[in-house]
Amino acid sequence: MQITQRGGGKTDNLGSLGLAKLSWRVQLLLCEDTPEVTTSVRAFPLSQANPEVKASGMAFPHSQAREKEAAEAMTTVEVLPGLYVGPAGKSGKAAERPAGVTALLSVDSEPPGEVGLEDVLHLEALDQPGSDLLSRLDQAAAFIDRVRGKEKGALLVQCHAGVSRSVAVVTAYLMKANDLPFEEAYAFIQAIKPDAKMNEGFEWQLKLYEKMGCEVDVTSAIYKQYHLQNLTERYPESQDLPKEIFAIDPNNIEKATNYELTYKCRKCRRLLFQSSSILPHDEGTGPPAFAHKRFSEPAPFHSNGRPGCTSYFIEPLQWMEPMLLGVIEGQLLCPKCTSKLGSFHWHGEQCSCGRWVTPAFQIHKSRVDEAKGLPAGALLSARKQS
């Protein structure tokens, strides 16, 4: 694993901050402000570690190992120069923070109160799998970067116990700042802080963050599907849904994106959605995965013998709103001719390929026609002619 510090900030000497606790060898690349000057540092195995490092390994009886683990729990550690992660202090006083800390990033259900620091960012989040951290990760990374870029700037990222929410945010920062995959960034923090254990929901969100290139893109299909799943948890009865959940009806858009595919009702030619509203999914293993289900139409098969998708799964659009509010499942009808287009289910539906999609808003491919991409401005004239 190679970790390179980008920009003109502090040099991240990761090897000197606890990577020796790993039993495998890790090569680290340290870069000063001058790119040509580099130094390689190798972590040594546990067999050559000093007694303090050995104490965290398996050289002692299980009881002693558990005592060591308990002693290390609820502690604040330095992950990188000027970047600490740990639990919230009982009083928030400076004495409970590492010396030299100039800023605080709190990830908790409530603000930290008076902490005696001018630079404070609070991200409201419970330590629950459904809590949304993903949408705030770029903001947190920018804050950490700004503080560490200052002369003598040092930052503490804290949550209640210092093992889940704060660890998730710092892991995301390592991923973004050093181009690390999730598994490597998380393993690095766990080597320094053995009690670090984010919940499975945060792990999933960081993997989505990695898929988006460590940049939150609210227009991407990955983020749209994530946002819909979050809303399903927050509004289980699909009542009082926020207006923002419904994408703009393309029939009301004056100009189309350059060469974006459009889809119309096969019966009345009403414009229904654009290719940017399609939420792709990984293909499943086909009908055998859901043998108890019946399909209304046979699924096409690929050359490898696996069934293909007979529907488009899309984000909810404005013309669907009357059909979706207060209803868990139902049919999707054309807003002009009322012919059946497909179906929806807030708790998910199976695609013909076997993949389960949640929530599901599916339009059968046989009920719509795909129009080739139109240049910007052509959509309005095309609508007038139809």
C-alpha cells in the first residue's frame, strides 16, 4: 500500500504512527513539498516489535489481550500529523483533548457545546446504519484539509465513543486525500486504533463513496439509488414525501441535454423520462433466485444463457406523484392515455434478471419507445410535433 501526501500541507509519516502493529509489511511513500525528494519506510513485523507493540498482539494469554484491548478503548489517537480521532470528552475542556488541537469536527447527535475553539464543524448523525454520512463526506474532507493546511493546525474528529462515526469520517478522508480503496484506509486506522469499528451502514456508504471516485455526485445513479433507499427508511408509509424526491417531468423541460436518449409512451407518444433517470443495477442470477415468483412475460436471454432485464428501473418523476403518495405499491400509468407502463413498490421488486431493486419504479421496455439523442433545444420542437 502506498500513501502519498498531496498538496502543500503536512507530510503524513504514516509508518511512525502505529503501522508497526500490522503483522504484514507495508511500504509507505513520503513526499515533501518537493516531489523529487522521497523516503521509503518499512514497518517491521510483530516479532521485532517493542514490548508495547507486542502487547497488542497474540503473544500474551487471551485474558491479558482483552485487558490491553479494554485499556486502549475510548482513547484518542493521532492518525496523521495534525489529525486525531477519538471520543467526546465529558466536559469538552481542552484538558481532555490532545495538546495543540486547534479545531474540532464533531459527528454526533447533538452539537458539542462550548469547546473553546473557533474552528468547529458539527455533523449531526446517530450511530445507526441508516444515518446519512455519505452526503456530508466531501464537506468533512474539505474542513480537515483546510485545518491541516494551516501552520500549526491540528484537528480532532470525535463522536460519542470514538469508534464508529468519527472513524468513518477519517477513513473517508484517507480515501479521498490519498486515493486509497476503502479496505486499505480502514485497515490502516484499525492498526493504529484497534477498537475502531464503524457500523455496517457506514461501511456500505464508504464503499459507495469509493465507487463515485470519492466525490459525492448527487446526479449519479449510485447516489440517487442511495438517496431513495434513505427516504424509504424515513417515510415507511410514503406519506408527506418531500417534493425534492420527484425528478422534473421531462415533458416540462424546455431544453434537453445534448444527445440524451428519451423514452415515450408507445401508445400516445407522451414523453416519460430521459436516460439520466435510469438507475442501472448489477444483473442477478435470473429466475432461479426467486423461484416462487411468476413473470408476466418471458425474459430475453443473453448469449451466456442468463436472462436479461425486461424493464427500466428509474427514479420517481413528477408525473408519478399522484400514484405514489400514501401507497406502498401499485401500477404506473401513462399520465396522458392511462395505459399501463409498469409498477412500483417502495419495499422493492424483482427485475427479470433476478436482481432485487429497492425501492423499485419499473417501466416495461415493451411499453415505451426509445428515441435517439436530440441536440439541445430540439426536445421542445419535437414535443410540439408529437
